[in-house]
Amino acid sequence: MAEPTPDRLLLERLRTGDEAAFEAIFRGCYPRLVAAAEHLLRDQARAEDAVQEVLLELWRGRERLDPEMSVAGYLHRAVRNRALNQLRHDRVVRQAEPLVEPGTPPPGADSGVLTRELEQAVRAAVSRLPERCREVFELSRVHQLRYAEIASAMEISVKTVEAQMGKAIRMLRDGLGGWLPEGEDPGA
């Protein structure tokens, strides 16, 4: 039987509540984790908060950790997921804001009703997108990430991002066609 690696020994110590092992993991992984989260969130303070929350969860759940797992891999995935969840939360908050400027509805129309109807139509159209397609669309259009950043964050190729964006736009044009002014080319 092979000798346990230093990482395995550190994980074993962490699982038994050894604070020095947790500190070693924290100091060894923190800078890279913050950099990964900041790449997605584009905000160092929020990235640091996300990493600290993940590391706190690691400590709280230490007894349930799989003794065969890679701590660095686990933390990287957890931080990536936490950052993507924050981006999704930001999107939900933004969707609560009006999508149509007051004063733009046709004369006599109630702008509040039209705004709510349009918000519902947009949410419904986006929710009907396939999961990967929706995630690519939201990262691009809501969070304004570049295709290369999306590819990196989702661990897919840039070509796949391009294909998913094309699919999302086609599906949204179909789903929101009734909201376009008469005679307007939905492909413009």
C-alpha cells in the first residue's frame, strides 16, 4: 500500500478538527480561489466573500468529507459554483427592475402593466431556453462576460459558447416576436 500524500494527510487532519490543517489549506488555496472567483464576479470583495464562505463550509462539514477527494479540486468547484450562483442572484435582482422606460408605451397604455407583462414575457422566454443555453446567454448578456470568459467558467470551448448564444438568440426572437413593433425585422 502506498504512503498517503501530504494532501491526504492534511485532509485526514482536517477531518479530525485540526485547526492547523485548516489554516494550511486556507493559506495554500486562498489566493488562487479568490483569483478564480474574481475572474467570474469581477469584484475582489465579493470574490473574497465567496471564498471565505466556501472555506467556512469546508470547516463546518469537515467530518463528512470524502477522505479520497482532492481538497483543491473540491474547493475550486465549490468557489466556481458559489460565484455562478451569485451571478444568477444578481440577474434575479436586475429582473426586478423595470425593463421598459416609463413614457415609451403607446399613448393611453398603462406603463406599469406593460412593464410587468414584458418582464413576464422575457422571464418566460429565457426560462424556456435549455439549461446550458440559458446559462451562456445570461453570462453574456446579463453579466456581460466575453465568450472566452464564459468558455473558461463553464469549461467548454468558445465555439460551443458561440453556438449556444446563436441558439438562445433564435429561440428568444421566436418567443418574444409579439413584443417587436410591426414591420421590425427580428434579425436586425
